[in-house]
Amino acid sequence: MNCPACERQLSAYIDDQLALETRLELEAHLDECPRCRADFESHQAVWEAAHLSAGEAPPATLWEGIISRLEQPAQTTRLDDLALMLRGLAAQVQDLQRGLDELRQDLGSAAEPETLRQGIRVRTNPFAPGPPRESSVARLVRRSS
């Protein structure tokens, strides 16, 4: 058995799900290979820790609590709540506008916004269609005349 085959079968080995012949091959490889032996010991330690840790049982009233919450009527958003949300959004928009104005001032854009656009280089699209080419038929007609 080689290392990759051993690694693939470690979990099945730990869970005692391997055929006897495969199990013996894997054990022989583990005896010879310190790297795979270390991997096995690591897997086994994790497996034992997971099985030793006992999870707490959920409270007996958990399910009843879930059902009672599901049976409660859905709360609707009131008009006052919506107005409050809109005020918050408006304040955020104002903050963004102030930040944009400060950025423009920092860039020295007291001039028109068009001057800003002229200073920005935009790469042309290499896949954009170019000027129309003369068709093959048109070239033949032109050559023959």
C-alpha cells in the first residue's frame, strides 16, 4: 500500500469499516511509514475527542418555544418605523454627498466636472468593432474595374 491509498482509507480504518485484507495492508504500511503513522494518530485523537465530548441536551421546552414563536402573528412595519428608516437613509446620503464634495476639493476640482473626466484615461475596448471593412465581393469588383 502507498501513502495516498493509506490517507484515503484512514477514516474507514478508524471506523472499522475495512475488509480484513485491506486492514492488514494498511496496518503494515502504518508500521513502516512514520508520516502515515502520525496522520493516523492525529485522526484517531480527533475522533476520540469528538466522541468523548458530550453535547448538552437541549432544554425540554425548546420545541414548544419554537412552535409558539411560529404561531405568533408576524409584526408589520409601521409607518413611523418606515419614516425613521428613510431619515436614516437620507442622513447617509448627505454624508456621502459631503464626502464626495470633500474629495472633489482635495482633487482640486473647483473647475467644471468635465475637466476631471479629461484627466482620467479610459482604456479603449480591444473587442469593440472597428471601422467596417470592404467585403471580398466589393474588392473583387473594384479590382476588375
